[in-house]
Amino acid sequence: MRDVLDLGELHAEVTRKAIKHVHLSVLPPLGKVRVAAPQSMPLDTIRLFVISKLSWIRSQQRKLQAQERETPREYLNKESHYLWGKRYLLEISHAEAAPAVSLTPRKLKLQVRPGADQARCEEVLDGWYRQQVRDAVPALLEKWEPLLKVKAQRVFVQRMKTKWGSCTPESGYIRLNTDLAKKPMECLEYIMVHELVHLLEPTHNQRFIDLMDLFLPHWQQLRKQLNRLPVRHEDWGY
């Protein structure tokens, strides 16, 4: 079931789900507003909730519209690519062998089969970035699960257009954005802690903020750092 709230210049798309709390999202690139609400919640109640958050919504929209975006990748030699915040120059080679990615101090070397097009180069490199995040996850879980006294049941790494990460507290599932491999490692750690804290507190209420302040006191600086970094160019389909 889907409704649209018309609040003058602002329109919010409302989706009903089998959840207990209202979830409000402001989506890139231009700040589309989306609300996930419990199935039984009256529309007027949702409207009042969104109105109470108008100042925050406007703030998030301004940030999204000002955020720098990567230029579209063309997968050409000497093109800039990033791993854990460090810049590398792409070097593409061709061989009748399985695709491979390797690093030197200044280059990111991508080996593909002869005739591989741009889409194939992107696919191979995305898979490699996904694996970099997967490889970093166990150490972060080993560090933070005992401190927070929580347990993530599964951690997925995937392409995500609108979020750096997400958590489903009911299942214990956490999802991380593949593109976190391009950002400094401390940004991945911040997102991991953020999602693990959601296993203790599902919403972004004062308790959530207090828990983040307790366990990761500089989390707001890390959030600002991550939000200042360029995000992937996408042909947004909204």
C-alpha cells in the first residue's frame, strides 16, 4: 500500500510495511522523501510525524544537493580510482586468463580478457571492491560485537544507491555498500558500528545517539567526513 503526502512544496512517498516504527529517508540525488510506516498507522499520524521533521528533511536535502559526485567512470588507462581513500591510476591489460585486479603503490591494475568492454571492466572491478569490504568485515565484527554485546547474524556487501549501510534488527542482518571500499577505512568502521548499534536501538532516537557517543565518541566527525566525500555517479531512477 502506497500513499503520497502533499505538504506544499514537499511530497513524501509513504509505504506501509510490517514494522513497529516509522522510518524516514531523504534519498539522493535531489532529496526525495520516503516514509516507511507500520501498516495500521493512520495517514494523519504519519503526516504529523513528517511535519515535525521538516527542518531535518530540509537540512538533509541541502546536504545531498551540495554533495560532490564522481564523474562517470569510463575504465580507461590512467583514470583515477580509489581504495580505502587512496588514489590509484587504472592500468588495463588483456590476457586469455581469469580476470584479476592487483595494486602497486600508485596503480590499480585490471586484467581482463581480450575484447572485454566497459561494462565487463566495471563488473570485475565492482566484484573486487565488494571483496575488499568482505575481507575487512571479520576484524571489525571481532572488535565491536563483544564491546556492544550484540551479534550480527549475517553481513551482506552489495551495491546500494541510497545508503552506506542498513540493518534489519529483527533478523540481525546488516548490509554494507560496496563503495565503502573506496573511502577511508575509518568510514567503514563508523558504518559498521552504526548498524551494530541498531541491534540495540532500531531508531535514530536519543538512546541511539547516546550509545554512539559512548562507544564511538567521534562518530559525528566520521559521519561528516563520509558525507563530504564524492559519491558514485548513478543514473538515478526515481
